[in-house]
Amino acid sequence: MSCAPEHAPAAPAGTGPRYRDIVRDGVWDQNVVFTQMLALCPLMAVTGTATNGLGMGLASTAVLVASNTLVASLRRWVSPSVRIPVFIVLIATLVTLVDMSLNAWLHDLHKVLGLFIALIVVNCAILGRAEAFASRQPVLASAADGLAMGAGFTLALVVLGGTRELLGSGTLFAGASLLLGESFRFLELTLVPGYKGFLMMILPPGGFLALGFLMALQRVGAARRARNKAGETLPSGAGA
């Protein structure tokens, strides 16, 4: 796993980035987890439940949006020779603010996520988007890119956490009201009453198995979409 910058969506010459492409890349085509295989350490550590995955995803999204916006705003005043240290300082500052905010207002969730909030600083996806996209694009497009990438990361965390929780204990978003607040109580579901649980799915080996199957499904879906798109672009009678 490397922190090499990811590719930003290509835009036609003389035009700005297309927001539809930004959203599609962030959520699906260049999903942080399923496509780029980044941020796997917090992914494995906090996705024992969908609630934990949602909390980490929202925290990471807040950092992504804020860091992309700041980098895009300051890019003309930052020397290329020191841009990476500057980006890291900005990201570290934002992560510290998020960490303190969670500790103050969502203390139970902060206790569960623990050290992995601070480790958002070294999340390759955040630094990669700052370098590959925000340092080259306008502020609004960079904020949209951060939101889309954060949404894709949150989706991966919630889907993986929900899969492990459902198979491991038969519940979904257990403890959401305690960790995220009373407004999230509607998420708490017991889908399999009396289910004894499959312990391995809550443990790290189950996380790797679930991630592997989900990545395989994403690859199959992406390949099928590519074939359909290629078929639509073939001229009439080309297959004759």
C-alpha cells in the first residue's frame, strides 16, 4: 500500500471538472477502499459494527472536505517544494479539531474509535486527494471531491461493518443511540431474533473475508458496467 497520489477526474481542455464525474469517481470508480485499497488499517479495526463504521466515516469525511477546501484555497501561496509538509500540518490540525470535538460531544463514540481518530492524519486517501486534486483544482470542485471521496469511504465502512455485524450478531447499527446520539436510535435493528452469532465475523479474520467478498462484488459490478457501456458505444451492425 502506498500514498501515491490518485488520479483526478479528467476534464476537457478549457473546462472545469464535471461534478457528476467527481461524485461517480469518489463513490464508486475510485472508491478509497474497494478500488484503491487505502485506509485498510482503520477499516479492519473499527468495522466490528455498522455504527462504528459510520462514526469513523463521518469523521474522515469532515477532514477530507475541510482539507481539500483549505488546500485549494491556499495552493497559490504554497511553494511546491514544501507543499507536502504544509498539507500534513493542515490535515493534522483538522484531525485534532475533529478528535477534540468527538471527545466533547460524542464521548462514547470517541472511546470506541480511540487511537484510530488520530491516525486519520496518515490516511493516504486524504493526503493523496490534497496532492492529486485539491492542489490543482478550484475550491468548490475540491470540496465536492472531498465530500464524494468521504461518502465512498463511509459507504465502504458502513457496508463492511454492517455485513460483519449482521453475520456476527444478527443486529444492525447496535448502540447507535449511545454512540451517535438519540437522533440515531431509528437505525438500531435486530434482524435475526435469537441468533447466537458467528464470532469469527466480528474478529479480524472475518473482516478480511468480508472485505474480500465485497471487493469481488465491486469488481464484478464494475466489469459488467464497463461491458454494457462498451456495447452501447458500438455502432449499429458492428457485431455482425
